[in-house]
Amino acid sequence: MTSMCPVLQYADDTLVILKGELTQIRHLKTILSQFSTATGLQINYSKSTFLPMHIYDDTV
């Protein structure tokens, strides 16, 4: 699979844009978990926001 995942960074924030597919979200969660394990840094999911755009309500 050769799809790109744009990442935009602003000061302390990171914006990750994915296709509205469950597999994409699972891959992102795995990558973040592996990053956390490798670096010892914690991902603060309580300060994270998931914002679906242009997706049917039943998909979310």
C-alpha cells in the first residue's frame, strides 16, 4: 500500500489526516503505541481529538 498520510505540525500540536477507514485508524494507534514504547513518552489521549470529516454518521 502506497497511500500517504499527511502530517502537519503547529508548535505543540500535530495534525494527522487519514482516510475514513477503520484499518487506517488501527494502524495509527499501533504506530503511536510503538512510538510510546520506543521513546518512553506517553500519548495523552485525553487531550487528543478525533474529528471525522465528510463521512457518513453510521461509518463513525
